[in-house]
Amino acid sequence: MSIVAVVGNPRPGSRTLSVAIEAAQAIGRRVGAARAYDVVDLSGFGPQLLAAGTAPEVTAALERVRDANVLVVASPTYKGTYTGLLKAFVDRFPPDALAGKVALPVLVMGDPKHSLAVEVHLRPLLVEVGAIVPTPGLTVLESQIPELEAHLAPWADRVAPQVASVLEAHALP
């Protein structure tokens, strides 16, 4: 089983990246992932994602996502939703490209008034490309990052059984 964290923050080394990695680790521990997680950090892909063709590094990132069993898809909240960078990346997938993949939406935000964005905006994007999206998505306030494990644990405990169930149902014979 492989877990890939997709990070849609345009800034390298962002807090969103840290949250995505920790979320991937938390889920991996709970579902018994034998392999380490992988990270697709979109921070350096902006120009390539907006270009007409597909750059080799974007193709490689798309393949890593397609090959994963579980995706942790994380973005900061911009204007009440996910970033355009993340959208430009996901737009590269044809319909149902992520069929059978488990995708866990994660939004990092400064204000709790955006808490529903993970369910109202990011979840439908992932479902649109065929992913199976257990509930609930994860919202992390910037103020919660210093105590991230305490915030992540209850979410991971709740979501991991759903992830394991989907993985078992889609296991190859």
C-alpha cells in the first residue's frame, strides 16, 4: 500500500506541507502501511501547470498520484476554498482517473469560519476525479499546528477504519 501527500501550497516548506506529512503518517500508522509515504509538493510546479503541454516533472507527479492507494490532499484555504495551484494540478486528471483511490481532504486555515470548505469545496473536487472520500475531511487552524498531533489523532482514529475498509474492498485478488 502506498500513501501520497499532495500539497497545493504555492510556498515551499509551508505549514500545509508539514500538516500533510503528519496526516499521512498518522493514517499510515493506523492502517498498517508498510511503505513510507511519498510527497508531491506542487510549490515548484506553477508555471508548468499553466503551460500548454505537460512538463516531465508534472507527468511524473501525476503518475505518482495515480499509483497511490491513499492520497492526503492538502491546501491552505484561500478565499474560502483550496488554491488555484491544487485545482490546476487536479484538472490534469481525466474523469475517474482516481477511481478506487482513497482521498483524504485537508485544509489549513487561519479562521474557523472556513471550516466547511473542506467538505463543500475540496471533497467535491476529489469525487469529481473518481476518488473515494471518507468522512470527515480534516481542517487545521494555524493556531492548532503547534499541537498538531492532539488535533490529528481523533480525526485519524475516526477515518482510518474507513480507509482500511475501502482498501480491503478494492484489494486485488
